[in-house]
Amino acid sequence: MLGFSTKSDKARAEFEGLVAPWLDALYGGALRLTRNERDAEDLVQDSVMRAYRFFDKFERGTNFRAWLFKILTNTFINGYRRQVKERSLGDESERQSVEAQFFSADTTEQAQNPEDFMIQRVMSEDVLKAIDTLPIDFRMVVILADLQEFSYKEIAEILDVPVGTVMSRLFRGRRQLEAVLRKREQIEEAPLVDLNAYRERKKLA
């Protein structure tokens, strides 16, 4: 199915049976990371081939989906992230500076408890586009938590960071996401300006 030519037929069949249900989810995550269909396809292919190569390292009975996503995110970070020229946010002071530019007091108050901010299960195109605008460190945890529904603990294991870091990034990522969506709603609701009528009034003035 996936072009594998090594390992025993039994191991190959086992791997293909385990990976097949998650290919669409992997592609969805890859697309949100790379923001490019061709790169997403390549990322999934590379990640699946890497997973197959190291399939003997997978501990049977553990979370296979989380293991796949760990490989996907590591593959992205090690290669595709450079290709799309993403840059992580720096230290804590830089994060705070970014927040100051994006968030109003109302947004901050509404997002005090990250658990209260739940993204709809069926993502609209606007939400997906807004996710694409997030800095990569925040985008990864939002993808894993809100699109793929991994737990904090699972995300921490996938990204190899402390649970507290996951919670912090998810909190900030959701706040930025909400700010982007609020801004888009304000733009869409703004009244249209009739430029022709404006020009006519200028002539009569």
C-alpha cells in the first residue's frame, strides 16, 4: 500500500493496519503545520516511512496515534520547518510583547481559564485560516489539542516538553486565535463605504 519493501510480510501488514486509520488525521495535521498541500503530502509520506523504519521500536499496547504524531512533528521540526522558514517565538519577554500587541482587556478576561475556550469540533475555513496565522510553537499545540484532541500529557510526550509548557502555549495560542477571529469578525461586520457617493459629496462641498 505505502511502498514498503523491508521487514517481514507480517510486520508490514501489522503496520499498515495500524497506520491506515490515521492517514487523514496525519495529513490534516501536516497541512496545518506546512500550510501547503504538496509539503503536507511529502511530510506525511516521510513521516510514515520513518515510522515504518522504526516500527520495531514501537511499544505494543501504547498509543500508536500519539507515536505517529510525535514522528510527524519531529520530522517537521527537523526539516520542513526550515523549508517554510518558520521561526519560533523567543523567550518569555518576547511572548509577553507579542501578547500586548494582540489582546484587549476583554479578550484577556474571557480567556482566563483555557478550558472554557473550546473550539468547535467542526472547524470552519475561517478558524483553520486563523490557526495558520499562529506562531509555530503555539500552532502545534493548538493543532494537537483542538484538532486532534490529544491530552496535555500526550502533547507533552509528542513535543518532548513539560506539561506546564503545553498548557502555557495552548493558553496563549487560543488567546491569539480568538483575537484573530474577533478581528476578522469586526472587519466583516464593518459597513461598506460607497466611494462613488463620497466623491459626489466632495464635488458638491
